[in-house]
Amino acid sequence: MDLFDDLPEPTQTSAPVSAALTAQPQNTKEEEEEEEKGLKRKREDAEHHSDRTAREEECGEIKKVCLPRLRGFVAARRGEREEMQDAHVMLPDMSSCLPTLPGHVSRVSYFAVFDGHGGARASQFAAEHLHHTLAKKFPTGDPENMDKLIKKCLLDTFRQTDEEFLKKASSQKPAWKDGSTATCVLVVDDMVYVANLGDSRAVLCRMEAAAADGQRKPVTLALSKEHNPTIYEERMRIQRAGGTVRDGRVLGVLEVSRSIGDGQYKRCGVISTPDLRRCQLTANDRFIILACDGLFKVFSADEAVKFVLSVLQGGSVEQHPELTEEELKLEAACQQLAGEAVRRGCADNVTVILVSIGY
């Protein structure tokens, strides 16, 4: 898995120059020969470009056939809280939200979990607006620079969503003090881009190649990085901005060091810049879990993955006319995972999105 910061700088490409017909003086024999050679080279280049385009189109058709099948399942529990402050979005195909889909892209999917605090308004605002802002900013240009363009798109989207919510919050009487984490998974064909703020998380279950005994073993890959004030880099930023960290919280109150909203803490070094990561899906990948910290207070990432696998590998489930047995098991795994988190004593809201990956 690569951090976006490790990607190479975009290459400069020259724009095509249109040929204009102008009157030319009489050419000498040598000039005519040079011109003929130039025309020959242009014909060869054109033929080469045509062959390459045909190959790319052929590959594109193959790519469309080999896209992973993504299905989303969600479970939400209020726990012991008086209010459900989590929000979520599942768009297995967000093409309808995009003004235009780039020619080299076959499908864009979006899944997100928002864990609100101090109220539900920031999480609801992010769930309603963030993906629409993302769709408006989604790159449509050079496929060679797609990674860089998506990075900029995500950074701009989070910044604008935060600014718009803070503007709305500050205009209220009294001003809203809500905030929210955000964990967003954007899948462009078979490439996963994860943007994360705060302590919600995303993990991927990937099956290892068969061992000597023929059994494949699950590997849990972290797709996100938590942001809390106890992390050295986060604490240093907060302190440089004039804030303090007490009892593992910003000013002794806020548990996260990056968020959407939380206007009263923005002057103390709390930011809305997400951590960005990418990972290419393979045929060995089974599912992605997105969840708020309510789940991970009582489950480690490995435990959550193994819990889901145990349900998927379990016995038969009650049939439903509109769902396959596999879909029923995925739905059951998602619901049981959230329910088990509450049973284990998590008093917080718990929201889990289970994204199945099939080929």
C-alpha cells in the first residue's frame, strides 16, 4: 500500500499543435527530401498511435469485465447514548452523481462512515454534502496523473465540506459546536482511495496464498490512520497552535485531533486535512470494514475480520426471496458484528459498513 506522498511528480506533456496551411516558398530538392522523410515519420507515428489506441481500448474492455463486484451492508446501533450521532453513505455506483465519468474509468464507488460528537449535525452535514462536492471536483483529465488529481480532489473536498459546515454552524444562535470524524472509501475501478479524519477506521481482509496444507489465511490490512492528540505529530501541531493536550484530549475535552466541524478547536490546531492512502484490489480480497471507534473500542481489527469470516463460513441462514445465500450471510455478519460490540459493553454509537469484494 502506498501513501499518496510517495507518488511521483506528474510528468509534463505538450499540448497537440494544430497544423495551419500557409503559403510556402519553393522548396529545394534537399528540403523536399527532408519533408518526405518527415511525412513518412508522421505516418509511422500515426500507425503506432492507432495500434496503441486499439490495444488500450481492448485492455479497457477486459478491465470492464474484470472489475470487482462491490456490495455494501450496514448496521447501526445507538448503544447507551441518548442520541444516534453517527451517519453513513453507501454508493456502490456513484456514476449518477458525477457530471461526467472519465473515459478511462468504468466505475466509481463510495462508502463512508461519519462519527459525530457534540451533536449529530456535523456528521449529517458531511453525509449529505461531502460526496456531492467530491463528484463536482472529480478529475476528468489525464489518466497518467489520476492519482495526483484524486489526491487534490479529496483534499479540496474535505476542506470545502469543513468550511461550509463551520460557516453554517457559526451563523446559528447559539453557534453549533458539533464535530465529526470521517472515513471515506472511494473505489475507482479496482483502486481503493481512503481519506480519513479522526478515529474511525477502515480495514481490508486479504486472503494469503495457499500454504503447504492448502489453507488460505486471512491478513488484515489497515487502510486508514487514526488521529488522536496522543500521537506525537498531532500533539506537536496542537501545541504549536497554542493548544494543550490533557488526559489525551485537546484542551482536556476533544478526543480527536482532526475533524469536520469543532469550530471552537480549530484555533487550537485541530484540522480537517485527511490522511490519504491507496490500495489496489486483488482477487484475494474478501471485504472491507468501515466502522466508527465504537466498534474498535471492543474489537481489534484482526478480531473484527475473523468474526466476519466465522459468520461467512458458518452454517445456513434463513432464506429470503430477494437475496442470495452469500448476501444473507454478509448481512448477518454485519449485523452480528455491530450487535456483538454492544454486547461486549461498548456504550458508544456503533456503525459498521461491510463492503464485500467479488470477482
